Amino acid sequence: MSGASVWQGAGQRIYIQEVGPRDGLQMESVFVPTADKIAMVNALSAAGVAKVEVTAFVSPQAIPALADAQEVLRGIVRRPGTVMTCLVPNIKGAQRAMEAGADELNLVMSASETHNLCNLRMLREQSFAGLAEVVAVAQQGSVAVNVSLSCSFGCPMEGDVPAAEVLGWAQRFIDLGVQGITLCDTTGMAHPAQVHALVSAFKARWPQTTLTLHFHDTRAMALANVLAAIAAGGDRFDASVGGMGGCPYAPGASGNACTEELVHALQLMGYDTGVDLAALTAVAASLPALIGHATPSAIVQAGPVSQRHPAPASLPDIRARAQARCLA
Amino acid sequence: MSGASVWQGAGQRIYIQEVGPRDGLQMESVFVPTADKIAMVNALSAAGVAKVEVTAFVSPQAIPALADAQEVLRGIVRRPGTVMTCLVPNIKGAQRAMEAGADELNLVMSASETHNLCNLRMLREQSFAGLAEVVAVAQQGSVAVNVSLSCSFGCPMEGDVPAAEVLGWAQRFIDLGVQGITLCDTTGMAHPAQVHALVSAFKARWPQTTLTLHFHDTRAMALANVLAAIAAGGDRFDASVGGMGGCPYAPGASGNACTEELVHALQLMGYDTGVDLAALTAVAASLPALIGHATPSAIVQAGPVSQRHPAPASLPDIRARAQARCLA
């Protein structure tokens, strides 16, 4: 797509991938009951998102909020057009996810050595070696693999992460035969100039690899980054319903890009997201009862642009008095 | 500017116009002491903004928060490069503002008949007739005039406001000889496709008229709208420090575009805003003590992208253990 036409969507398909049930809920201190998780995933896929990150097959001690991964994945309704992906950290998690029917495995490592050490307790080379084994297991089972590269747009501790390093890690996974790569702006450091440059470089090098962009709205740049990515050829975006999932470095700040904010803006611009905004916003509006606090969703708070506000009851009187002054 | 290059600022000058002291403070229930208002305006102009909307010369009964308009305007430091503008609703206000030394008068009417009636108790034709008299007074005094057209991107009660109507009101004021027009997205209804189209139409028709865009972040589209406007040739943006100024239709929702969020993003993209981000953010951080509540500023909450977070003290141990596993 040319940069000039990004402002008019003209029916272009954009794929919205919902990460709230995993990336959002894992940040919450409450355990959302399994039946509510299943209902949430079902409502999201019914609303028309292209993919749902359903859960994570990790140690229940590490992330108690997602201890019911198997029940959730087994319990959800499968719809044509919605890929059900699950985060897995290792072979054991991959095997459990595959047994429970995952359409795709999502693997995570960081493009930043410091962040990888802090988050995964491994050097990046160790992570890569372990994930390469997971890729082999997935391939034996004919299950698709996506690799999410954290800190692809910067590390809160290291600062800049060179694009060449990010693309180098992508290359190594693509060489293994993975189907998709997600460039993650894990702590909301990406800006549109950087996004346009990195997505352009990725698309030039791997036009056939499925590329997802995962933005955070920590510094209020998520939508602008999405548009910069679209201008550079990107068409798949992770987002979290209600904007669930905070930023660990900034308590109270926004975390994940908010799904209904992206869908709302992209639809107004004429893009085809395939998502029913009202159904999606209904899921967002149901979250406070589940997680015990409000979400940062601007669409839940202010309503969509299409929503009319009633004029005051006194408007006819105001108008009549104004008209009377005209005649006076 | 071509649409393709909006993503790389390449040193292009963007003019940031601060509206917090008027548009922000008038929404607040507290009266900020005059000396604090003067200090705020001085700090904002020292930070490098191109214009400050200092106050409004309106009835103190209507807006008690700005009852000290004359003292504030007389008390501030004037700096070359910062235009001091004041909102005035009528000839009396214009005369008071001119006596107190306003560089520019900012006049307001709505492009929506319903909104104009609700907000100003006048038909649009009545507003225009009254403002035309104010323009004449300003011209006699050789003071510049800017006209802000509310609801240029939609009315919360009427819905769409046709672009032809918006441009028609602009035409009538430009015919009177005003120096500038501001297209205001009063309740955050503008989206980037619409912004790109309307700004393109304006710039094609009046390439010499100074055009300002005034966006709200009510539905999280402010920065994307700014970039759409830049792609269409816009280069002046109103914004409010700390994002001060709520949305009357959505309690708790964001209002005005936040100055430091715009400056932060535009600077990262390579634009020249002329603004010292740290100095601006310091003003934003000082607001809660003045207005009695937190602001929605993502930059105050999360810090700029350039801010490094310290790695955990245990990082050397984590690294050593990881390396030991490599050797094992």
C-alpha cells in the first residue's frame, strides 16, 4: 500500500488478533472462573476477530490466573475464521496445548538480552535453542507456530534494540520454518517513524511470512503505530479487549493496545476488520465485573463516534428565543 | 508533504499551540490562583510553544475560573516566538483583551446549528453577525484574529456536519480578513480519513490562510489525527498540557489532545516542535497540585521513551546462572 492511501481504508482487510484472554488476564490478580473465560473467548470469536490467544500452557505456580489452560481450550467453541493460539514456553507446554487442540503455538523470546534474562532467566541463545525444539515438536504434530519477539522496538532497560538484531532473530526462526512472526512493542516504546521503517524492512525481506504487530498504548501511540505499520504493508495486529494488561513499569498506565479502540478507528477509516464493534464493546463492558476494576477503554467510556447524544429538552425554547431576537 | 513521508519528520517544523490555561482550566471546578496561572503560562512559553491561549474575556459569572483574565494577561512574560491569544465572545471582551495586550483574539462559533444554540444560545447566523463586528474592532486595533469553528468534524447531537458547511463558514470569515482558522474536533469525533480529506480540501482552497487543527483524544485518535493532518499539509495543532479539559459528554473520558503526548511522539519521529519536552512535562506534573486531581497524561504516567528503567539488582546473578547452564 502506498503511504498516501493509508488514510482511506477503501475496504482493505485488516486482521485483528485478540490477546486479552491470555496477555490481559495474566496481569490480573483475580482468577477469572473458567466458565467466564470460555464465554469471553466465545464472545470474542463470535464478534469476528481473526485469532484469539486463548491461554498459556505455563506453570500454574508461575501464572495462577491461567491455571485452567486445558479446560479453557477444550471448552471453547471453534469457529471457521478464528485461529485459536496458545502461548507455550517449552516442549511440555506445547504437548499439553496440542493435546487440548491448539490451532497454533505462540512462542516468546526477547530481542533484548537484558529483558530476556529478566523475563525468562535465559540468555537469548538458550531461549532460541529451547524454542527450536518446540518448533520441531509442533512440526511433527502439524501445528502452526508463531514466534513473538519481545522488545522489538526497544528495551526499557537497554534502550534501543538495533533493527538488525530484531530481524536477525526473525531470520533464525523463519529458517526453522515457522509460519508467523510477531514484532512486539512490549513496553510501549515504538513510535510511528520506527514502525514504518522496521515493518518496511521486514516486508521487503520476507514478503510471504505472516507478520503481526503487537503494540502497547503506554505512551498513547498505539493507533498511530498501527497506521504506520499499515502504510508499510502490515495488516495483522494484536490487541486486548478493554485494553486489559497493564504496563509493569508504569502502574496505572495503559498497556496493550485496546481492541475496540483499534476496530472503531479502522472501521471509521473504511478498513474491513471483520469485527462487530458493538459485540466487541459488549465484551469490554463486561470486564470490570470479572476483573474487579475499570478498563482504560475510550470506547467503553465515551461510546463510539456514531452514538448520538440527545439535545437538551430546552433546545426548542432556546431556538425560539434566538429566532425572536433575529426578528426584533 | 507527500503522504509517504509523514512517517519520517525529517526536521519539519510543527507549531504547538497550548490551550490548557484557557480551555483546560475553564473545565475545572477550582479557581487556580492568578499567580499560579501566570507561572503556568510563563513556563509554557519558556518551554517553547508557538502560541498560548492565555485566558478568556468572558463574564466572570459564566466562567468564574477565568475571572482574573486581565491580571493574568497583564502579568505574563512576553517572549518572542510565542503568540499570546485570548478567547473573546463579543466586542466588550475584545476591547478588554486588547487593552490588556492580547496579541490575537480567538473567536468561537460552531459549525453545527444545534451545538451553537446549546453552547452560545444563538443561531449560527447571529453568531457570525456578532463576530463580524468583533473582527472589525480587532482590525481597527491592528490585532490579529483567529476563528475557531467548533464541531468541524461532527456534532454529538446532530452527527455529521458536512464538510461543505464547515468550509462555507471558514470562507465567510476569511472573506472578512481573519488571519487564521481553527477546525475544532470539539467532542473527539474526528477520524484520520476525515481529517486527511478536510485538511486537504482546506489547504487546496486557502493555501495562504493559517490553519490550526484542534483535536480531542476522547476516542484515542488524537495523535493519528495529527499525523493525518500533517500528511495533508497541516502544521499547527492545539493541545492542552496534561490533557487538561474533559469531555462534557463522557465524564472520566479524555478531552483535549495532550500537549506532551504530541510533542513526545512528534519529536521521536524527527519533527521539530521547538518545545523542550522535559520542561513541558514538568508543567504537566505540577498540575495535580493546582487542580486537585490527576491528569490523563501518558507521559507523566509512564515517562518518555528515552527514560531507562534500572535492571534488577539480581541481574548479574541471573546472568551467571544462565551462563553456567550453558557450560554444563
